[in-house]
Amino acid sequence: MNVQSLMTRSPSACRITESANEAARIMWERDCGAVPIVDSEDRVVGIVTDRDICMAAYFQGTPLSHIPVIDIMSAEPCTCEADDDVAAAERMMRQRQIRRLPVIDPDGRLVGMLSLGDVAQKVSHAADGKQSSTDDRELLATVAAVSTPRSGGTSASGAMAH
């Protein structure tokens, strides 16, 4: 199965010039926990999570409208392409301890988002009435890996590394 079959199509994104307030608005309106950051040509250059925004607000003590997303985003985010195998994308999530992957085209432009929740929904629907499978065990390993607290500190902006 490829990523395209599970990804959220046409996700909202923030421009690199926007504030954390805009990212928070998108998260609220789209009921999501991460927003890709794109340049003027819609190429993914970063990602910001709800946690990044909370930590920036806490450590900086300024309104979100005064915090540029470029200051709190994780630059060079892990990405995948729409025709990539879902299992490979899930392995990347497990290895990097991340819950969401921007899906890009060959030119690096945003075409979708794949979340751990998308993968879990697939496994859940496939497992209805069946015995545990390799997919189930892989998903459980991924959930365990991304749920393990990371050691280490914060970046200069106060945001945790992804």
C-alpha cells in the first residue's frame, strides 16, 4: 500500500513569513497537531507542532502573533512521497520518533500529510475480526517508539527537536 492511499490531501500550510498565531489557527480549524511550513514556491522547508507553539509561548512570554514560525519550526523535516510504501513511512516515523510526515512531490512541494493516526486507522480497519498481523505489531512498535520520552534538551528557540 502506498502513502497516497492514506494521506490527507490538500493540507493547510503556513508560509515561512507567517507567525505562530497563524499556525495555531490552522491547527484549531483543521483539528491537527502539526502544520508544514512552505516557502514562496510551496516547497516544504519545515514543520511546526502544537508542542512547538506551546513551548515557544511559554519560554518567550510573548503573544503568538509576535513569534515567527521560522523561529520555532523544525527545519529540514522528515518527508515522504505519495508513491512511497506506507511501511517505509511508518519505519521512518518509528526511527525518528515523529507522528506526522509531510508528503511531497518530486520537486519538494506539499501534496499531503501522513499521520500515525492515518496508519492506525488502516490497521484497525484491516484487523477487524482478524488475528494480530505483522502490520499490527509494526504499528504497536511505532506507537511505542514515538511515545518514548526523548532525552536531550531544547533548541535555541526553546522548541524540542523533531
